[in-house]
Amino acid sequence: MTKSHPPRVVIVGAGAAGLNLATRLSKSLGRKNKADITLVDENLSHMWKPSLHEFAVGNKGNDDEISLLAHSHRHGYNFRLGRFAGIDREKRLVKLDTVSDPENRPLAPVRALPYDVLVLAIGSRSNDFGTDGAADHCMMLDTPTQAKRLQAEILNLFLRLETGALGDIDRIDISIVGGGATGVELAAEIREATQHFANHGIEKLQDPKVVHIRIVEASPRVLSALSEKVSQKVTRHLEELSIEVLAGARVERVESHSIHLEGGANLPSTLTIWAAGIKAPDVVGSLDKLECGSLGRLKVRSTLQTTKDERIYAIGDCAECAWAEKSSFLPPRAQVAAQQAEFMERQIREHVSGRKLNEFEYIDRGSLVAVSQEGAVAALMGKAIGTITFEGWLARRAYRYLHFRHECSVQGRLRALVQSALDSAMKRIRPRLKLH
Ligand SMILES: Cc1cc2nc3c(=O)[nH]c(=O)nc-3n(C[C@H](O)[C@H](O)[C@H](O)COP(=O)(O)OP(=O)(O)OC[C@H]3O[C@@H](n4cnc5c(N)ncnc54)[C@H](O)[C@@H]3O)c2cc1C
């Protein structure tokens, strides 16, 4: 490290892991001039990814995003807008591609940022496993832009139905491929949205049968990564919401208005949303010989350093980190991202002072799945309590607490409390869903 400037720590990705880490590091190192902290993202705002399905039905909007320019100014780190495009490990440079506005005018040019320590936190993308037609005919839910597009698509579909613009079609089929937490939560959120729109002028939706929602899952049950008990409870909730669960059904091909299952079944589908599985963003595969694992994620050691370069760390969904307890890898979850961000703040302090590095240990605190605005199923774990499964209002509160904790980490407790109080007040005076 050169002596002329404080060590340059560059974090790429302002998501659940990256923004949390930048906030923590600015406080412990940046503000004390012990390191220069820079956060890079291709978007100007942060949207907490586990809420994307709520953005996708209009339950959340622009007010729920965090401006990265304002956040960096308040917390004292540098924010750089740019699309991460690669690394030059020898020169220690992060390569950024241009980001353009919707009219294709460049907002940020091609650039290179020097680093002494680099943390990659660029998340993941949906994995369609090369399924025929999926890329062309499915909507995905990976980014704020996709969430906003899906919101417009769903609203426009309901409007067309109401106004007769769909012609003879009097039933909408919405298929969600993938019965993990994302698919389940999205299906429940769309069902609640239909009820809401029915009460706000789209009268044809008064009959719940007009919008048929189905989840297509290849495993024998939804939420196959969680316990059978949680899966059964969630399936029951889904049935109560008139959501069809097609478990043990593998999608073979997707067409513009239908999906074909292995074994020959052909299902009508006005709108198909792909929410099955994840993989690392493509750029990860071309990172100056860094080692990748099965889903294209960056292989990391227990210190969270990438296996080929001690100055480069990877955290969150884009990292493949061993989970010794389960003889597998840590799952792509907000809980992992948050724990790794917290750990990395200490780790970077050790790194820049040349002290011995620590080993990351994940503590699984359980799972929470929301199946409507007031319903949720929780399986909480702890050494003292074992596993407790519960549902309903309390589980929903626990689910909201997850987001509140993230807000406390990145905004500070006071700001998070004020924001939460304002949200509750606004929900009482304006429609729950965005209707435009
Ligand atoms: C709909 C949905 C619901 C979910 N629900 C839950 C849940 O209930 N509980 C749970 O634990 N997990 C949930 N998850 C998973 C959770 O959101 C992720 O595990 C978590 O967000 C991972 O954090 P991350 O920081 O690694 O990535 P992200 O939060 O995805 O952040 C990645 C960041 O990198 C930026 N980025 C990506 N590529 C580039 C590039 N080339 N250049 C510049 N910037 C880039 C992105 O803009 C983004 O800001 C859900 C996911 C989805 C999609």
C-alpha cells in the first residue's frame, strides 16, 4: 500500500451487502481518514431486494428507495455511478462501463478506479437454466427497473381486461415459475393486488376466478429448501388465496402465451414470471482469472477473500462461501448478506492495519416467508430456543423487522424509526397500491 494516501477501499454493488458495508466503513475508517471508501453501483438508488415483489405490484414506490448520492454525502463516502465491467489485477483497477439514460445519452463514461482493497457485492440474477423460450417470454424480477416494468405490465393487463381491450379473453392466467420464497411471496402479493384493484375501479376483478394465479415448481413441494412443516403451512395459505400450486412440474418450454411441462402438459399463460434459481451476473465469469463455482459465483475462503487474490473479497449472493455445518454453500439470502457486511467491516479494519484476518461464521437465524400483507410463516432458530415455527400477525411483524434492521444499518436507528412511522401514516391516507 502506498504511504501517500489512505488505503483505497472500493465496494462494487450498493445492495443489501454493499450499502450496509459502505455505511459501516465510512463510520469506522472513512470519517477518521484511515481509509478512502468508494461505493460503485449502476443505479442511482438503493432498493432492498427482498421488497422487489412489493415494488412489482405497486405496494412500494419511489419513496421507499434510498438515493445513493444523498446517502454518500450524509455518511461521508464517495459514490460513483458506473457499470462494473472487469478488473485489472496487476494495475489494481476496477473497470467501469458507461451508464446511459433511457434516451441512451451517457450519464457516466467508461472509467477505471484504483483500489488497494476491493469488495465485490454485485448480487445475483435469475437463472433460467437455458430453458427454451424463457429469456424471450418471461419477465424476471432481479432489478428495480424490472420490478417497475412488471408493475406496469400487471396494471395494464387488468386495465385491458376491464376496458375490453383484450378482446374475447375473459380470464388472465399468471404463471410464476419457481416455488421458492420469491415465487411464493410474489404470487401472494399479486393475489392481494387483484383484490385491491377490484375495490378501486377494476370491477371485473371482483370475481377472483378472473385472474388465475399458479406457481409451477419442479421439486415435490414449494419452499423445498425449508422444513416440510413450513412448506405445508405456506401451501395451505396459498390455497386459501386461490393460488394453484403445481409441484413436481418441470417447465420444458415457454411460449408467448403458454408454458409446456415435461410430460406434455400445455398450460395457458397470459403473463409468465421466472423466479426459479439464481446465478452470478455474467461479468463475474470474466474477472481476470478469479475462480468461480457452480452457479458462476466467486469462490471465497473463510476469510471471504477470493481464492486467487488476497486483496479482493466477495460477499452476498455473488460469493460462493462454504457452509461446513450443512456440507454445502451459504444460500443467497439477505441474512447472509447482512452478516457478511457486518463481518467485513471488522475484516477490512484488520486488512488495512496488516493484522491477522478473521474467519467468517454464519449463524442461521431461520426463515420468514410472507404470504399476504397480514400473513406470514416464520421458522426462527437459535441455540437456546431450537426451531420455533409460527404464523400470522406475529410472523408478519418479524418479517417487517428484517427490513427495519436493514434500514437501521444503513440509515441509522432514528431515521429508520421516523421513516417507519411516516410509512404507517401514509398507508392510512393514500391507496395501498400505486394505481398508475
Ligand atoms: C423478490 C425477491 C424476494 C426476496 N426475499 C428474500 C427474503 O424474504 N429473505 C431473504 O433473506 N432473502 C430474500 N431475497 C434474496 C435477497 O434479496 C438477496 O439474497 C440479497 O439482496 C443479496 O444481497 P447482495 O448485496 O448480495 O445483492 P443485491 O442486494 O442484489 O445487490 C447487488 C447490487 O449490485 C448492483 N450491481 C449488480 N451488477 C452491477 C454491475 N455490473 N455494476 C454495478 N453495480 C451492479 C445492483 O444494482 C445492486 O445494487 C429475495 C430476492 C428477491 C429477488
